[in-house]
Amino acid sequence: MSRYTLRRTLSAPKERVYDFFVDPVAFSHWFVVPGFTTPADRVRIDARPGGQIQAVMVSDADATQVPFVVGFGELAPMEKVVLHPGEGERVTIILTEVPEGTEIEYQYEGPATGAADIAATDAMLDLMAAHT
């Protein structure tokens, strides 16, 4: 299994950063890929261990819809979120209060560790920072 870790400091309290993983509107701001949006009204979140995020990405070009599901593992409100975005994938998000706001540590384990995969995750973290 391959791994990578990314870190970002967001100028927001931990409660606001935690919302990116449990609130449909906040989730819709960052969980996107170029050329697609994830409308908040197409996001359903059952934030509990064993729960799921069910959402739909919509193409900007032709409105093609791409449904997806992300499973929840461990949840420690305002501290830690474990996600299972796909088969054999595990994402652990650790939130730490720092003087500037909240540091997010994004740990990925799974097959998607190429440069393009890491760049896509980096772009998503940039979107979080832009919405704090």
C-alpha cells in the first residue's frame, strides 16, 4: 500500500474545518475536480462510524452526473475523521489547533499516490483554505 501526507494551515477554528467533512454545504465547496461541481443539494452525509457521504458531481460542460460514495470510519469530532473513498483506500484527517487557526493533516493510504493524485488532493485542500 502506498502513502502520502499533506498538511495545510487554515485560518479557521477546528469546528469550522471539521464541518468540511460533516456538513453538505461545506463539503460541496472542496470535494470537486476540475470541470465539475458537487452541488450541496446533491450531498447527503450520515456522519457516524459506518455512515456514508453520498453525493453527485456534475459536469460544468454538459451536466453529466457522476455519483459517488465515501464511507466513514472513525470519527472524533473536531479532532479526527477517517474516510474510505474507495476500495483499499483510507484517508485519515487530523485537526490540530495552532495559533494561526487549524492545521489539517491529510494522510492517504491506497493505490492513488501518483503525482496527479497528490496534486488533485492539494487542490482540494486549497479550496478548503479559500472557503475559511
